[in-house]
Amino acid sequence: MAQQHSYPFVPYRPERYAEQDMITRGREFYEHLDRRRSVRFFSDEPVPRECLELAVRAANTAPSGAHQQPWKFVLIGDAATKKRIREASEVEERQNYEGGRLPPEWREALAPLETTSDKGYLEVAPWLVVCFAEKYGIRPDGRRVKHYYVNESVGIACGFFIAALHTMGLSTLTHTPNPMAFLSEICARPANERPYILFPVGYAAQDAEVPDLTRKADALVTFSPEDVFGP
């Protein structure tokens, strides 16, 4: 018997694959993402705007609390605006690195990455993309609409965005200067939005280097005792 719904529903029949095909596809996807690295050395070579728009469309397919899609992506290619963002970011970062705002344990954790307050890549990368999280929605009549699971929803969307860029051969970095309120002012965003992540986007420089890091390999998955030993 067909289910009765109060709202419109449509059939959903996702593709299914043979077991070996599932494993092959999963392994290929993992290996594809495993080649992705965060980049701090960019080429200034132009990147088509359509690539950014497609990455945002990919992000927009992410699941979200109550399907409210509480995100906005602002694309910035203007040199003067990128310069303003770099300068404002470095003001905050100098407080973090040289001003002692970062606690010792945080500085120790960052040490292998050799990051500093210099964020010159924000001007070199052809695009900056700022993802804003909507704290609440606003109806056409001005009423507020509560949003649910905002951080979780926006985080998933940003993950899709990063994966889409990598699939197109582009590089990025999840830059989160703290505090980030200057991004709201520079991007002229409304009060119901807060900056979530700043992404420089472009091709990696030909001489780009990244830390020789090792990703977790063991203890990523824990099975319940029943699944390990059987019922």
C-alpha cells in the first residue's frame, strides 16, 4: 500500500552495484580524496568562475537540518577586496601568533604545519570564497525562522565543496581567522549570517610544498562486540 504524505514526495531509486563494484568504487573514491591536501602556495593563474559555481552547487546538495540549507557562499575575485581581506586577516593572526592569543598547546599542535601570521596566499589565489552560516532565516515579511543543526549542516556542505574543488583539480585551504567578524563587514552580509570558513581557491603553485603528514590508519572503525564476535 502506498504511503500517505502531507507534503509532496517523489520516488527515489538510487543506483545499486554488484558487491565487487561497490568495493572498487569505494576504494577509488577514497584514493581520490586521499590525494587531496590543504595548500598554502597558490598560482595566480585564472580559474573559470563556472568551476566555483559548480563547486557551490555540489555543496548545495548536502543534507541539512530540516532541509533549511543554512549556508551562503560569497565568491570574491576582485583584487582590492582580496587585499582588504588579507590585511584584516593578518591583523587578527598577528594577535594569535605574535600577540600570544594562541595558548601554548595550540601553538604546539600547529608547529608541524609551520603556519604564521603571513597570509599572502589570500591575495595570490585567484578566488576567495567565504561560507557564511545562517543563524536563522528571514521570511519575506521579516519574521525569523529558526534553523536547526546549523554547524553540522554547514560543515557537511563545506566538505562537499572541498571535494568538488579537488575533483576539478583545484586546491584550497580551510582558513578560519579568529575572530572573523571583519568578513561580514567586507562582504556586506546581513546580521543573521556569521562567517564560517574562508577558502582561498586556485591551482597549487608549481613549487608548492605541503607538510609530510600521515593520516590515521588504525582504529578508525570500531565495531560493536556483536559484530566482532557474533551474537
